[in-house]
Amino acid sequence: MPAIVFCGFMGAGKTEAARAAAAELGTDALDTDALLEGELGMTLMEFFQREGEPAFREHEEKLVLRLLGEGEDVISLGGGAVLSASVRDALADHVCAWCRVDEPTAWERTRGTPRPLAADHDDFTRRYRERRPYYEEVSRAILPEGGWEIGRDAAPWLAALAESPGSRMIWARSSSAAYPAVVGPGALSLLPASRRWFCVADSEALRRHEGLLPDREATIEVEAAEERKTLAEAERVLRELAAAGARRDDGLVAFGGGMVGDLAGFCAAVYQRGIPVVQAPTTLLAMVDSAYGGKTGVDLPEAKNYLGIYHMPLAVLADPATLTTLPHEELAAGFVEALKTGLIAGGALWERVSGLEDLSPEGLADVVFDCARAKIDVVAADERDSGERAVLNLGHTVGHAIEAATSYGRYRHGEAIALGLLSALRLSDADGLREEVAAILDRHGLPTGLAPDVDLDAVLAAIERDKKHTAGGLGFVLVKRPGEPRHGQQVDPARVRAAVEELYPETR
Ligand SMILES: NC(=O)c1ccc[n+]([C@@H]2O[C@H](COP(=O)([O-])OP(=O)(O)OC[C@H]3O[C@@H](n4cnc5c(N)ncnc54)[C@H](O)[C@@H]3O)[C@@H](O)[C@H]2O)c1
């Protein structure tokens, strides 16, 4: 039986998290540092001073391998145990949860405490940097921090991960909610059996993948098309829910792409003043972006997503197996949101996304997980879009305007955002990056220009109506280099016009 193992740097709160998880699961938590002190017959500080670190690591490795081999239930791992390659290998058979902590917080919490490695700040920082990639490598679950509350709440999900090999989890937390985002085969089997479930399902996803859905009371089918992301369609779904007898203590599963996720999330938010929703994304776009963060809504003919409400999911359960039936055009459209996330996050994510040669579903699970993680981190800092979260709108001001000006029927959302990214990069004066992004879009068969018959004035008018427009003007998200987005940037309307005009083929 796989153990649940909490790892992380000094001061992350993994011992507390392990205790809480064990209490929740009705078992005991083992702490490797405490066990070692017992076995060595002295404190770790004393042992370090007498025998040195290499001798300590030897004892630690033996003990951890023994515990993992014995199949103990819940273990809190000493911060440096992951330095051993044998321990890292052994952890692959268990559910390892990484309790994150930033370096300044870890230092504040541990300096001056009787820990052998929390005396010198430079050494502490070096060790933090050295160990971080190992925590990344061994963890199947990423928690924003340790501590009692997270250990308790995440415990049932960590136990479920033990039954779902190949799945990984991020614990998303923002000001109003905390929920697990699980990516991997069989993710939908993690739907809690503790309540009745109703389902709003994309008819195509249902036809192809109904077998992935667990038992449910009723399924309301929706034909996914942006033209149907309307209040009228929401009313139909709500009335079908009422007719099927959905109650306040029931939950709704949104099984489909971003259209179904937005529509069903909106219905869940308003049905009897709110019932829980589990987002079960079946398109790449929904898996990398729309399923996380709680934005739900429908369009008005005047503008996109004009009616909406924040409604955080109870969980996001993403099974990449659904991507195998997605047409290439839909994969490519979803890829644009991954590219956007890469531009915002920069670093390894940008390298991974920009370097993708093809969009084969098999190679996309890691991209999904990393994009989900990046989006969840941004939302954690600003749930209600009042600041930092606005960076996620990169490319969306022009993109949404193109969708609205073409009555939502001409371009897929991701295709419109592709064009919006090109405009945003022009407005950012990032000419080299714009060329690079255009080449990437081209490689994946995505548009890099607008069809000549798209009405330029209609696009410009839709930009004016953008819901991000306030009395202070319309702030754009600009990005000069991957990883350096700036939101709320005012841009001269003449430059906006030129950046959109440039999308027409004859001016390229
Ligand atoms: N809430 C947010 O934060 C957020 C973020 C980005 C985008 N969005 C919204 O997402 C929507 C776009 O989402 P989308 O790109 O997923 O499009 P979509 O939901 O319209 O789905 C695209 C197509 O794929 C089909 N499909 C879905 N799953 C399938 C599967 N597994 N196999 C085969 N076909 C399948 C659908 O039937 C549809 O024809 C837009 O409405 C956009 O506004 C929301």
C-alpha cells in the first residue's frame, strides 16, 4: 500500500500537515527526524556536531527506505532526505506531497531554533536552492504550504491519489476557497461519493468518453458552441436541473470544454443561490486554463462573458485521455492558452511550451499540469482580478473583440487569442518575440492574420466595449520578455488601431 509522505524544506510545516492527515485518516504519523533522534539516542544537533552530516544522511537513508518498504501510512520526511537518489527512487511508489514554503518564510521560522542547518543564512539559501528541484521531482501533490488545515483537508484526496496511479494534484488556494486540481488517468474516479451528482455534459465529450463519468442522478447535454453560451441556454440547464430534482446539497459536474465549464459553473453558482461544481475539463483549453480559478459566465450579443460570477470549484478533475478524441484544430486552439501561460510565467514553462514540436495528446499531460500550476499560483495571489490576476488576460482584449465582432462563430476562442497575442506583443514593442510567437502559431496551424472580410471598425468598437474598460481607460497586458507581464498599461488608441490593422494580410 503506498504511503502518504510529506516532504519539503525546513519550516514548511510538514510535520503538522502529516499529523493532521493521519488524524483525518484514522492512523498515526511517523516523523523521520523524531524517529532518528530516538534511534541515535541524541538530538540531531548533537549528532551533527559529533559525527557530521554524511554520517547523518546514511542513517536517515536507511531509516526512510525501511519505512517506505514497510508501507507505513503517513510519514513526515526530514527536509534533506530527498538528497538521496535511493530515497527518491523509492518515493516513486508512494504519494509524496510537497509542502511549499518560500525561502524568507522558512528562514524566519527556523533561524535560532535548535536545527543543525538553520544557523548560517547563506548556507540555508544554498540548501534551499539545491533541494527544490528534488521536491519537484518526487512530489505527486503540491501543497501551497504545510500546516494542520491543509494536511487535514488534503488527506482524503492524497489517499485517493494512492488509488489512482499516474495522477498528480495541485492544492489550489485563494482568498475564498481551497480545492484540489487533479490531472491524470482516472481523475474522474476521484469524485467524492459523499453527495449526489448531476452532470452538465458537452454532447461530443459525452458520446466519446461517457465511460469516464461515475454514477450520476441526471445528465443534461449541451451542444458546445460559443453562440450557445447564453442566458437562454443557462435557463434551459437550470430548468432541467430543477425538473430532475437537484437540491442544494447536491453537486454539479461540468464535463466538457471551456464553454460547458463556464455555462455549467454559472448555473451552479446561481442554482438555489449556489451548489458545488466540479470542473471536469475535456479540451486542452479547459485543462490548461478555464477550469481553474472560478470564473464562470455567459455572453451577451454585445460582448463576451458580460454576465458572470466567481464560483470556485469543489475540485478540478482532468483526465488527459479525453484529449485523444479532440480534433487537431481544438488542440491547437487550446495550445494558445498554454502559450499565453508560458509567456506570463517565463522560465521552464515558456521553454517547454514554445518548444513543443507537435500537439500529440500523449505529450501534453505535463504541459497541462504545469500550466494548471502556473494559473493556480496567479489566482492564489489575486482571486478577484483586482491586480495580479489581470496578467491572465494577455492577448484577450483584442482576442475577445475579434470574437464579438465576428459573432462568436468565425474563430475558436483560442484562435482569436492567438491574434490577440500578436497585437499585444506589437503593443509591447516586443518585435522579436512577436516573430517567434507568429512562427510557433504557424507551426501548429493557427492563424497569424485576420480574414480580409472581418470588419476592422467592428473589432475596434468591441475593444471599446471590453468589460475591463473602466473610467480610468482600458488597461492592456503587455509583455516585453517571457515571464515579465505588466497589466493595466494604457496604450494610445492609434497604436491599438495599428496593431489590429497589421493583422490583415495585405498589411503584413
Ligand atoms: N473561465 C475562464 O477562466 C475561461 C478562460 C479561458 C476561456 N474560457 C472560455 O472557454 C471557452 C472555449 O473553450 P474550449 O476551447 O474548450 O471550447 P468548447 O468548450 O467550445 O469546445 C470545443 C469543441 O470541442 C468539442 N469537445 C469537447 N471535448 C471534446 C473531446 N474530449 N473530444 C472531442 N471533442 C470535444 C466540443 O463539443 C466543441 O465542439 C470560451 O467560451 C471561453 O470564453 C473561459
